[in-house]
Amino acid sequence: MSNVSPSGPPMAASPLTRAVLEIDEYASGLGWDQPARLFALVDTAQLRAQEPALAAQLGLDEDEAAAPLTPIEQDEIPADAPLDEFLATIAWPDAVAGCALTVERLMLPPSAEASVPEGMNEKALAKWVAAHPERQEVRMTVAVLRDGARESAVRLREKDSATEVLTGADLVPGLAEALAATFEA
């Protein structure tokens, strides 16, 4: 018997895993070929107490089964800014417990690393990866909390199903580090 409910994340999941899977499900509903999306993660009980109107708008005012963390989508990420440079400009208010990012990328299996041509610039490398026969389109959702907790969800486009989403704290370590840096003063 599976611990996945028909309409949500695994029942035994940690609050951070539940938030990551909720964001993954939301992004899945938008379809593929979407821009990166940034989310603040806030403590649901604290949100109800401090911002009752916002909690009501989000449907959290009377939902006792609400997840402990509530993702709140932020303004659109500028398309012309490299993601790492954009993340370096973010500073979160104290009310934000964590943050998450969902982004689509092309990935190659480790076996393809040996065949990467040397001396390519970033643009040429991206073009080479896009043309590689073993490339995989993936959507990665990565979240971090102020206390250092991390979680990720990775969904392959060719296996676009909630039951095929991989989760783990260390699936996308570079992106997790960049998100964690947004909490450093």
C-alpha cells in the first residue's frame, strides 16, 4: 500500500517535503516550458495569526489540515538575469521560514560527461546539450529553510507523473546552496 494520497504528497512526509511536492504539483498543472518560479515558505500557523486576511484569501483560515508550511509565489524572476545573479539580490524578511525555486533544465546522464567537448563557452555548451540524444528535460523544485533543512523534487518530462517524482535533500546541491545563501546576512 502506498503512502501517497490521491490528491497530495505522501502522508508521512516532513513539512518541507510536503511543501516541495505541493509546489511540484502546482508547477505540473501549469505545464512544461515555464519560467523559473520563486516561492517564500511561511509558517502556516504564524500566517493565520499575523495575517488573517491573507490566510483567508489563501483558504487557510479554517483549514485545520493545512500543511505546516505555506508556499507563496513571488514576483516573476527577470528572464534576462542569470539565475545565480538574481538569487544573490534576494533578502527575506524574518517572517519567511524558507524559500523554494522551481526551474526546468536539460540534463545529461553521467555517462555523457566524458563526451563533452572541451573549451566550449556556456552558450555553445547549452546548444550541445540541447542536441545530445541522451538529454532529459527535468523540472527541479528545491527548497531550503533558515535552519538549514533542504529538500528537492525532480520530475522528468518523459515520466510526467506525480508517482514518478524523485525526492531527496541532496538531489540539486548547487541550487540548494544558492537558495540557502539568500538567508545569509
